Amino acid sequence: MLWLALHCPPPASDRNRAASPPEAGRRDDFLPTLACWAGRYTPRVNLAPDAVRLDIGASLRLFGGLSGLLERVRADLAAMDIPAQLAVAATPLAALWLARTGGNAVCPDLAATRERLAAVPLPALQLAPPLARRVEDFGLRCVGDLLVLPRAGLGARVGKPLLLDLGRALGEIADPQTCFVFPEQFEQALELPAPVDATPVLLFAAQRLIAALAGWLAVRNGAVREIECLIDHGHGATTALPLAFSAPVHQAARIGRVLKERLDAVHLPAPALALRLAAGDVTPREQRSHALFDGAGQGDEALADLMDRLVARLGPQAVQGLACHADHRPERASRPVAGKPSATLQAPPPRPLWLVEPPEALPERHGRPQRGGALVLVAGPERIESGWWDGGDARRDYFIAIDAAGRRLWIFRDPRPPGGWFLQGVFA
């Protein structure tokens, strides 16, 4: 086992206010949000009173080893503006003590953990005040001072609980931890440290909630099509920003880009005091095989991201996508979709993306279709015969042709009188 501890000082909103019972609630709300974010690294997350601990032993290979995982964690914390102190150790209690010292200790095994523990100052153990004073009166200043003393004599003077903690930290006694229970529904709030009337500042603050949502989705292996962002202005006034996606989404970066477009277009009626993010229905995440070549399979995701951002910026009625429809006739094989465009915009190959409507009649010379010269037929014929049941009867022989400029055209010949050649589409 290997544990990563994040010792978290109080958020700015707590540091800048006088301590009072309501403020304690804000501190309690912060750590569960951080625990949800930690779900992107491991489902085994534990909450301590002042820290979040992650059991990362089974996650190292997924993130390219310990150094790769720590690099990702530090980047996430910087993006969320969370000044957490990190430590890695072989036991959860040792990781917590080392994190409290602020030394960024990384102990990849039990031997390194025990060696590094010796230098941990005793205030990092957060002993009860009477016991802390007694230990200080003994002249003990660090964990190493405790370890050199006989355990029996030390226990008679400081009590058994401290000896048990030493055993747990050193890996001599089992120390099972209670795992954080991820909520069934995601709804997290963030109180802003000061009233905000600039949307870029709101987007920066929202990164913490978006990261928590992405981690929560990772634990559930799910994705969402709809997210509600609620901006609280106080006195019951709120601004709702619903986010809709063309395909289920789970990546924090995609969610953040769509939220940015929505925030850029909104006018705040009053300064924002808090943010709330709530996820809609969760669907199972689509599993894809790993790509053999770099970039394979990324086109659909990039297209969906573009469509989502256009919808967020221009509105659902201003953007239309194309969705496949079960009809062999090319002019009816796709239909416009407003509001939630599909990322699947093209019928099975070989088909051009955009069609000529209506089909362009082509002249014929010596039995060969012409368009700026004779066309060279390179594939076909493909017979499409359909639509007899709805009055749109079509009977066509399709070919792929190349014109004098080297463009690939999709043309067809109508075998029924009066016949003729027609241009149906142009390949990109």
C-alpha cells in the first residue's frame, strides 16, 4: 500500500473571516469537495480532520508511475488554487504526519517511511494539549526521540494511545481506514471569498467544482449530458446556467470550455457570492479500445466539443447538426438536429458530407458524364432503389468520379427514362 496525504489549510473564505459556528460548516464542506476530485485517482479516499488521504498503490501504473501521478496532482491543485501540502508514505498515518510538516516528503516504501518519520516534529502529531506539554517537559522534540526510548517505559509515561499511533505509523500495527462514501447525486457548492462581478473570476473559481465533478464521474465510470451551474447573488437571487452537451461528457476540460462560453455571454444582475454545480442523470461511460495510432478516434470528440461550444455561445436554435437517419436515399439519410447536435455527422463511407440539393444535371457526351470535361469513373456502380412507399421513389446507379481538377465527385445515373447523369455531392 502507498498513501498520498494532502494537508489542506483552511480555504481563503475561512481564513478571512472570524471563526464562528457557521464558518465551521464551510470547512466541512470543502474537504468532501476535494474528496470527490480525488476520485479521479483512486476510489479509496479517506478524510482526516485536516487532510484528504488517497490510497494510490493500485493507481501508479495508470498514471505512469509515482512521479507522473504526483505531477498530475500538483497541476490539478494549482488549477484549483488549493495550497495543499503533499506527502507520500507507506502508511496512512505516516503520510498525514509528513504532510503536516510541509516538506513534500515522498517515501515509496516502508523503509523510507520509517527513516523519514524520525525527523517529524512532535507538533505534527497534534497531541492533546496536556500530553503535548508532558512530552515537551521530557525534552522530546521529534518522533525519533520517542523511538529511541524503551516502549514499555514510554507507554507508562505517555499512555498507550500514543504507542499505538507510533505502531500504526511505522507499519507495525494494521491501520484500516474508513473510505469516503461518494454521494449518489453530485451537487457541490463553493462560497466565494469576496463578491465577484467579473465572469473570468467566476470561471477560475468554478474549476474546483468542475474538478470535483470529474473525479466523482470517474468513480462512477459515468458521464453526463446536462449540468446545472447556479450563481447565487444573495437575498434569494440566482442566475441559472444550464449546460447541455451533444454527447455524454466526463472530461473536466470540456466542461470548463462550455461553461466559459456560457459565462462570457451572461450579464450578472448583481455580484456573485457563491457557485453551485449539480449533475443531471448519469449514463455509463462509453468504453473505447486504445488507439493503435496517435490521434485515432479523436475527431469525433473534437467535433462534439466544437458543437457544444457553439451551442453555448450562440444558443441551441442557432446551431444545427446532422444526425443519421435510416434511409438509403442520400438526401434523406441525415436530418438536422437543433439544440443537441450529434457528433456523428457522416453516413458510412464512401459518402460526401455535404450534398448538392437539388442534384445538378450533368451533360453527357459519347455516353460519358461531363463537368468541365469528361469525368473519370473510379468506383461503382452502387444501386440505390428505395422510397416506393412514400411517393419519393428513387432508382439510381451511383459512381465516384474524378474531374479535370482532381476533385472526387459523387454522381449517379438515373436508369429510368428520360435518364441522365446528376451530381449528388463533392468529397472534401
